[in-house]
Amino acid sequence: MTAQLTVSDGVARTPTAEGVVRAAAKIAAILQPTPLLPLEIDGVTVWCKAECLQPIGAFKIRGAWHRLTDLSAEERRRGVVGVSSGNHAQGVAWAARRLGIEATIVMPGDAPRVKLDNTRALGARVVLYDRPGGEDRDAVAARLCAQTGATLVHAFADPWIIEGQGSTGIELTAQMQILAGGAPQQIVVPCGGGGLSAGLALACPDAGIVPVEPEGWDDVGRSLAAGTILPVSADAPPTACDALQTPSTRPINFAILSERCHRALVVSPAEVRAAQRLAFAKLKLVLEPGGAAALAAVLAGDVELNLRTAVVLSGGNTDAAAFAQVLAEEA
């Protein structure tokens, strides 16, 4: 299967390993590498990539920077539109403010307050849509782009975004060469639409990529099993993992994932909360539910650990009250 072409300013392209390397160089020029932290689980050291410590609290800053810095002068003048529950929103807003680009972000009205507030504080215009009511966020974004001529910066189905997220793997590999004695053998990663998972697959071709999704939102795992893209069910349950709450993956992501990922894992709300508590206790990190999903799968014993297993802690944007409630629960 071939990754879907995406057209920007008249240029069609697909995400590539070379593009990931170029994105990594661009990101290294403006951002420090996030820490790689050891964590012992069942007598084995796993390596935790703390993307929750990015300036916007999530890995999404990577794809946003790669995407916006590649816009033409005319595209920059017309502005950008993003769709996000909050982390991609902040990444696009951060990059747009630094580059002097007008950004509009379509966000669900029930997004965590901290994500809405932070996106607005970064200077983006926020347009709310009714997620519980079934309003189509992509239709809202398409309408805004048609009205203004702005460029859509998709949260995961975009070659630049995939390449930018893949820069996580370039950093991770360099760090593990030093700290773990070699490149990662497998990378366990939270998965919504599959942008980060696909980027890591391009960046780390010799590593097994293990996507992890929340219960009821396991469209990637079901799609991999079926060999074709399947959406989440119409009665998908509410989930605290808002960052992973995507209706379905897209062909550009699935083309990569279907070649590199043999399966995806599913974690329960209780397992996610346990991972949040452990990360706070052992690593002194604040993780949002979606950002803790990969660690949750490891702690649940769903991943066969080897000497060079890496776990991506993808985000830490959680409301204080919600996090306090998680910490207050009995382990």
C-alpha cells in the first residue's frame, strides 16, 4: 500500500524517512531534546521519552513546526486552520505565533479547559464545535479554509505532520545509543489518528512500533486486524484520553502502519490512571490520560519487554483538578 499523496501550494508529496531527518534538523535548531528517563518494570529497564516536557506540553509541537516552516510566503499570508482537542492546537498556535502566521483552531467545546485556555493564550483564534452532538469538525475546518484560503494543518493526516512527529524517533535513537547501548528494539506509543506512530515507523525502521489506544477508540487496532480502515463505533464510550479520541485513521497513516505494525493494544481507564500515578511517583512527571496510554499498556503486562524498549509519554496537558482526583484514587 502506498501512502496517500497530499498537495500543498501545488506540490504533491508523501511522508518519507528523509523528510523525518530534515524535520529533526529543523526542530533541533529551536528545541532542546526532551529527556529519556529509565524506569524499572518487572526487573527490566524501559526508556521513557518525556514529550510531556515540550514547551507546549506535548510532542505535537514537532509536526506543527515542520509543517508551518515549509509553507510558502503566500500560504503564510493566508494563514492556517487546525483541528484539535488541544495538543495539536497548541503546537500550531505556538509555531504560528513564532512565524507571524494567523492561526484558527477548530476545537471541541468539551476539550479540557487548560487546552482551550493555552491555545487562546498563544494567540490563536478558537472556533468551537459540538463533539457530543456529532458535529463534523473536518467540515467546519473545510468551511473556514474555503472562506479565507487558509491552509489546513491536519492533526495527523499530513506528510509534514507525520515527518515532524517522527523526529521524536531520531532523538530517541541518539539518546538510546548512549544510554542503552543501542537503538530501540521496540517503541510503545499512544495512538489517536496515527501521526506519531507512522512518523516513528519512518524514523526507526528496525524497531517494532506498538500503538496503544483507549477502550472504545481502538480504530487503528481494528483496522490493522481487518486490513482496511474501520472507524470507531457509533456508540464509542466517553474517554478521558481526549488526545486519542479520533473517529478513524486516514489512508496516509494506515499505509505506513499496515506495513510496520502487526497489532495495536487497548488500555482501560483504570490502567491509564494507574500509569498516571506511577509516572508522577517514579518519574516526577504529570501526564494527561492520553499521554499515559503507552505506559499503561506496559504496566498492564501487555508488552513483552526487551533490553531496549522505549515508551513515549506523549503529553502532559491535564486540568489540575482532574489530575488531583487521579492521584487521590487508591492504587
